[in-house]
Amino acid sequence: VVRGIRPGGRETDSGLGLIIHSDIAMNFRPVFILTCMRSYSSLVCGMLGQHPNLYGLPEVNLFAADHVRSILQLFKSIRPVSLNGLWRTIAELEFGEQNEDTVEAAKVWLEARAQWSTSDLYHHIAARVRPRRLVDKSPLTVMNKGFLERMLRTFPDGTFLHLTRHPRPTCRSILELIAATDRKKHTTRAERTDPERLWCRAHTNILDFQRQLPTGQMMRLKGEDLLTDPNTYLTQIEAWLEVESSEETYEHMMHPENSPFARIGPANAPFGNDPSYLSQPRFQPRPIPSASLNGQLEWRHGDNAQFMSETVSCARRLGYQ
Amino acid sequence: VIVPSAKFSRIASGGAGNPRSRVAHACAEFLGDVFLGATHPNGDTPEDCARILRYGVATREWKEVYRAPLVAADEVVLARDVLRSGNKRPVQVGQLVPHERGFRGMTVFQGRSDKSPALYVSTISNWGGQFLRCVNGESFQVVSEPGLGDERLLSFRTLVPFAGRLFTSPIGSVSGDQLDRNLSVRPTVFVSDDPARGVWREASLPGFGDDRNRVIFQMAVLGNHLYAGTGNPVRGFELWRTDGRGKPPYRWELIIERGAWRHTLNASVASMVAFKGALYIGTGLPGLGYDKANDIGPAAAELLRVFPDGRWELVIGEPRFSPQGLQVPLGCMGPGFDEPCNSVFWRMAVRGDQLYVGTHNWRIYKYLMLQDDAPRGGFHLWATRDGGKWEALTMDGFGNPYAVGVRTLLPTRDGLYLGTDDHSLLRKRARKLGPRLVDTDQTPSGFEMWFGESVPAGEKPILAWG
């Protein structure tokens, strides 16, 4: 256990190994990938996370509450699988690997630190991987403006990558995921889900969030562009993040499967990322089929089921047609 | 930090004799004097006649040389502005209104039938914009059909001589009961080698073959090419160019698309000028930085520059990834010169070794209408010698918060003329809010004209305006 000092220079009195110091915290500049779910974020986070100066996390969803206790209670009650990423992270960073034993140890470790703020825990994780910078893609963050504000309060110098995907395939993919879960659990969530509203809410929240940021702290990238032409865009991301850039760093990023989180986890924490990505994390450059904002929505009934005008405006602003 | 490199003096105020003349809209140097087209935003009364004024450079006096005729209003006058859909027009059919309420373009050109260079002016009229011609500085003749044969065409903003011909493109439309000041039902480049005889031909396909290009806002010449910037509310502006060889319609080449990868937030090209081997392009959105008709924005304007080989760079604006690499603003300032209310880079001009950029700034609305800001406003005027280092000559409309925009910038041998867009009707609102802006009540309504003289190198800078 590493003893540490709280922001402001005061040593922790809990003896639980919080490793934060104000001058260290000032140097943390995690990279947050902000996007709607099912928008290539697992793959992009995996790729960036393999850069030698960066460290890709699974979905830790830490900005959903102020304290670790609240996070644990929240997800245990509504969606325990959302804790898989956090458990795997702690197992890997605190206990050196991910197996059923270390995941159980991670659960105990977190319960023992339930009084920590989520900010403290996040800084602790960031300190663990120093000098590498964290890359986080927790999709829950963008669904609530309060979560985004908490993220910015925690890391005011963080960098934010707004990752986009055309709303039509995104919506289709959201529904496919929910339908697959429905089949397993014998539920009917897909029938009640409006994926377009999810897409719109996520991106509108991100665009609103950007207004308070200085120019350049958030950059926007179409996932389709990155996956079609990674050489062009990964080097630009390196320049923006001010990290090393070479053939070697590029080669690292082309192998997200080398991440310790890019596979199905132990039985007691198998996920923490898109299950499809965990099953097949290798990146294979491929053309992305084009999609249109016009035309009937196949998931909605009615003769005139088109995208809402606000979706179309937002999508056009992001460069989609 | 304001570091003035020019000394500006006001040479006209109060709309130069008509406080309802709110826009100093089009300007040109002709016969040694300065000619100015004054525009009235709506043209609802006989007092709203468009006027052309001549400023004697030697005498320093203004003289009216043209006034639009009055006609009986018909239903065409009642068309509602799509950007101001709540406003019912305060005009009745049959009442006298001006046939033209303003002028949007002005240039000097010598066509085949012109024995000497002539002044060509494009009018703003709900019955179809037309061209006026003047050879003696005193009398103006109509030399085109309304709307070049399509009476729905409101006006013509850009008038550019290139390769011995005059190029233009319609802006704004009156269709049925709707008026759009900007987008056109016929976004086509027109060309004439003899505008005196009203002979115009189509020089491009409509929208360059894409119906999402809804208007061709601006044209300019760089090297051996004519460049045209579009308004495209679906994908963002496009920049096209032609060498003008052969017979019209000419072959055009796409240079920039998708609003230079800022997409719809760069919906339109508002200004263009060649400067030190590059074409500088200012973008913009209408209204208060929000295009209500197309639900775009809010956003501030950007400045880009493109080189003859097609490469482009971001000068002022939002850093971004692009197919040609990471774009970071050379001027180290975000959209609007780091001012969110600079929604349009409306006019640019080159004089000497400096580029000047004048903005539209709606900050006064933020205070008066939205009441969430300090009591200030007024256009910005910036200057640069290289695109990288910038000086602000004013960030408050030369002290007039109701002067929301730079509508004309005319460089001459003697200096730089600048005409404003006046929104002093907001004063009524200001008085209700309290006394904090009461000092500006002394400034009369109507546009202002300013003249800037260079400060010689080495001379101590003089605070800019007086």
C-alpha cells in the first residue's frame, strides 16, 4: 500500500493508500472520449490507449456520483454489469492481473474506500498509471449534464475528444444490442427504446458542454473517418494531445487487442466494454458503408417515420448527410 | 490590447441626411470621389428610398446623386422575412413605397459598350434587383431587366471584374409571401462583357451542380482564377474557382467543401479578398449568430486562407482535424477573434501591406434583449500584416454600441473608408433598462462613415477614433 497526501498537501488519515498530491493532480490531463453509445468508442479508446504515453481504461463510469459508495450502490441496484469495468481496473492496477480472485479483491478494496470521493478515486487511478495519461470512454458520462460537470470539476485540464457516428447506424446498433439482451433476459426493452433520442441527447449534451471550454480543449472526430483512414487521423490526435508521434507509436495504436482490458474478463467481471469489441478487439481498416439522414427509419412504425428535425440539424453540424 | 495602426475620423453620421438610412451598404471609388449606396432595412415608407451618395474627397462634402423612385405597393411588398418570421409588415397595398430600398453591390468596370470606366450598382428590390450604370458621377440609368429576367431575385451582392468581363450572382429571393435576404432561388454565376447593354449569360451551373448550394455569396480574384464562395446550409460552404477560359458556362473546380470541415457552422462565405498570395475567406451566420430558418448555430465566424495550389489554412477559428491535417488557427484566436458575438466576418479589404477584417457583432442584443451581459457592443475591426499577428483597431464600433457591423470597407490611395450598419432602434429598449447607455443617445440614428488614415511607421500610435 502506498501512503499518500491529499490535495493541499495533507497526508491521508485513513491509511488506505490514496496517492494524490496537488501538484501531481495539476499534471493529470486524462483524455475523455465523449460520444453516444455504439459509436466505435471501445475500439477508439482501445487504440488510443495503446499509445505508449496513454493508458486506456474500460468503462469506469465514475462521474455518475460524488462518492464511491454512491457509485457502488447505484450500479448494484440498477445495472451491476456497469461495475465490471471499475472492478477490472482495480484488479489490474492494484492486484496486478484480472482473474476471479483479484476481481473479488477489487470489490473488497472498493468497499473499503467507499467514503472516498469519486474524484479521489479517479486521481488515484491516474497516479497509478503515471506518467501515462488515462483514456476514458465511459458512455454514461454524456447522458447527464451533471456528470459532465463533475468530470470537468475533477479534471479541469482534461482533454475531450468528441467522437461521432452517423445516427442511422448508431440507432440500429443500439437496438440490436438491446434486442440481444432482451432475448437473453426475456424482456422487451427494445420496443420501448427510442435510440434517436439517445443519440440526440448525447451529442446535444456534448455540444452544450463544449461552450464552456477554451478553444481547443475539445476536438471533434468522425469515427468513420478515423477507422477508414487511421494514418491520417491518429497522427493528428497525437499532435493535439502533444504525445510522441512515430511509426512505432502508430503501430502500437493499431493493436488495441494488446490492452489487458481488450478481452472477455473473468467470470465475475466479464465485461466493462462493448461485448462485440471484447470478443474481437483487433482493428481491421475497412470502408464504412455510407448512411443517409433521409428516408424511412426501419425501427419506427408509420409511413412518415423520418429523423426528427433536431436530429438532422445536429447531425449536419457534425458533418453527416 | 488595442494597438491602433490607423487614425479614424467620422465623416458621416445619422445616415448622411436620413436617419432611416441604416446601412452603408456598397461603396466604390469613381472619378476620384467615393460613392456610397445607402440601404433601408425594410422599405416600408416613402422615407426609405435607396440613395446613392457622392463624397467629395477634396471638398469633404456629401451629395445625393440618386434616389429611388416611389411606386404603389402591391402584394410583393408584403412578403415576410424568413429570418424574422414574427414580424408583420407595416405597409398597405397601394401606399407609396420605394421601388428600391438599397444597394448591395458596386464596382467600376469598362465593358464593350463603355467608352470609359463606368460605375455599376446593383439594387435591392422586391420586384427584382437591377443594375444601374453611371459614367459622369451624376446620373444613373437602369441597364438590366429586373432580376436579369427573373423577378424573384432580390439583389446581386458580388460584382467582380475578371478577365475583361463582369461577374455577379443573385442573392436573396422573394417567392410567394416569403422573402429571404440571403438564399437565392437561382444560385448561379452570371457574366457579361457588356453590362451597359444588359447582356448577361450564365457562367456556371445552378449551385455548381449541387442544389444544396443555395446562394453564391461572394467572388474574388486570386492570380489567374476567379473564386466563388457559396452558402450551403446543409453541408457547409463550398469554394469553387474557374480560369474563365472558353465560352460560358465555364469549367469550375471545387477547392474547399463542407465549410472547410467545420460543416454547417461555416454555412456561408461572407467575404473574400486576395492578400499576399493567398485568398482570405471570412465566414458567417445570419441573425444573432443563429440561422433560425435552417437551425444552425449559434456560432462565431472563422477566417481561412487558401493558396493557389488548393491548400488551405485556418487563420482565426476552431481547431480541428481535417483530411489535410490538424488545423490550428495561425492567429491563435478562436472563432470571432475569441468573441462569440462576432457572427460574421462581413467585409475585408487590403490597403498597403495590411489586411483589414470588419465584423458583425451582436453583443448589444445580448445585453438589451437577453439581458445577460454588460452594456456594451459594436463591431470589431482587426488588421494584420501576415495573418498571424493581429491588431484590434476597435472592439466597440468606434464607441457606438449600436453600430453592429462593418458593411463597407473601401481602400483608396488616401486611406480606408468604413461604413456601418446601425441598429439604434434598440435604444428604446435601452432606455427602459436604465441610464447606463444613455450617453450613446447623443449619437444620431442612421449609418456612420469613417475614414482611416495610416499612422506612419515610427510615429507614436494615436488612439484611434475621434
